[in-house]
Amino acid sequence: MYEIKEMEQVFRVKFVTGNARIVVVDTNNPNEKFMCESFILLNLCRAIIELENRGYIISSVTRIEADGTHPKVRYRDTKEYRYAKKYPK
């Protein structure tokens, strides 16, 4: 069985062990403010911090684009990461 979904904000979080996890940030909210890049990055950072709290060591984070590209995401030195670290949820 399969399901076809349209997901715009998909990220791959890789660990130093070579394993990875997929993080999907839900942007299907009718309120337009939830679609901004800052909100998406904040929720990505919250997911990253949750993984770090579980003991994973993050080596890289990439955004998975529809065209197959996967640009790196810089998150560590952002205000969203600091905020998520202070207020996880």
C-alpha cells in the first residue's frame, strides 16, 4: 500500500553514525504566518533538539527539494535554534 502526499518542507537529519531521520514540518495551516521560513526553521530546530536529547549526534541537515536537490541547512547559529533550545515545545 502507498500514499501520495504533497510535502513541501522535508528535511534529512544525518547522524555521525551514518544513519538518518526524515523530518517533515507541517505547513498545512490556513493561517499564513505559519508558512514563513522562520516558523519552519523553528519547528525543524525543535525536532533536532528532540533528537539531540535522545542522544543522537547530528552531523548535517539538508532540505529535500522536489527537483531532487538537497541544499544544506544552517541552523546552529540561528535565533530559532537558540529559542528552541530554551523553549523546546
